[in-house]
Amino acid sequence: MKSNHKYDPEDIESLMLHKQFHELYPEEKEFVLRHLDNEEEYNSMRNTLFEIKEISSNRDLLSPDAGLKKELLRAFQGERKSPFIIWLNSLFAAPDRSFFGQRGVQLSFSLAVIAIVGIFIFNSQPKKLW
């Protein structure tokens, strides 16, 4: 037996924002009561949701000091155990470096140059017939 659900668990938030418990349609109530115990819990969660929305809209966003990122990166760099580790996210995603200064670009160009030089050396050798 296949059950067709019209709602996803994320829809509870939308229902809470737009409707009180007594305004819910019967199928909406059934859906909500699958995830919550009763009307009291629904109202409590709804009030909490509105308080969070109000607090987040009235509060200024925190912004760290400009030097904090540099200090953290320096501390993390000091924690590295081996200088030969290459993290995949540092190959091409280094905003503080120019495009040609990024490790992935340098590695790609190095491999391309080695491949091209190898092809020229291989092709310049006389062909031997066995």
C-alpha cells in the first residue's frame, strides 16, 4: 500500500506561520499531529517560531574584527602536522591569492608542461624497428 503524503516535515513551519491550530484543515491537523503531540505543543512551537523571527529581525548581525580571520588562519596553519598535505578545497578556492597563485592552477600548468615536454622528447627520438 502506497501512502501519498501531501506535506513534507518542512511544511509545519509554514503552517505555523500562517495558521493557528483551530484554522487548520482536517488533513493539515492530521499531518501536524503526526509530528507533534497535541494542540498545546503546536501553539507553543508557533509562539517560539514567532519569537525567533522577531529576535532575528531586530538584532544586528555580528561582524568579527577584520584581523580575526587572518589570526585564525595563522593559528590553523600552525596546527598543520605536515607541510606536504594539500587540501582539496585549497586547490582552487583561495580568495586571498591571484588566479595563477592558486595551488591547483600551478599544479595543472606544471602537469601540462611536463606532458608537452614528454611528448616532444618522445617524438624527437628516432624510431626503432624491431
